[in-house]
Amino acid sequence: MNVQKGKLGEDKAYKFLIDQGLQCVIRNYRNPLGEIDLIMTEEDILVFVEVKYRTTSKWGNPLESVDLQKQEKIKRIASWYLASCKTVPNCRFDVIGILNNQIIWVKGAFT
């Protein structure tokens, strides 16, 4: 996916989550291990969000692309982030799949 499409998908997901009452901690968190699209809070839960955006279903459902390998990578990046926290909060890993303008939010998509 090109950068422009990825940014569009992340912007849609960000607005959607803000509308759902989440608060942004950081967008596009990067460390030497990779990137997490969004880190948000929902009440007292720190939420790591992976966003997958597709304009067509030609390549399948966007949620399917967050496979076990991708999940493990996200968890390693999140661990790096959490190491910088004074106290480790309750955490959750969510995935947002966007196909055209349909947004599917999977809370607690993996652990």
C-alpha cells in the first residue's frame, strides 16, 4: 500500500476512535523494531491499534492481513514502548479494518 493510502486509512481510523471517546497518546509510534499506527487510551486502558485500509476486497479482508507474525511484531514494539512507562498500564491490542468506507473495529483482537 502506498504511503498516501495508508495515511488516509489512519486518519479515518483516528477520527473514528476519537468519535468513540478514545483519547490519542501518540500517532505513528516508531522505534527500532517498527511502528504502531495509533496508541490511544480508553478510560484506564492503553490501546495499541493496528490499522489496515483497502479500497477493494481484491486482496481479501483487511483484518486478515494482521496475521500471527504481524501480531508478534506489534507486541514487541508495544513492549519497547511500555518499558519507557513509569508504571505498566492495562493494555489491549485492537485492529481496525477499513474497506472503502466501512470500518470494522476489533477490540482485543489478540493478546
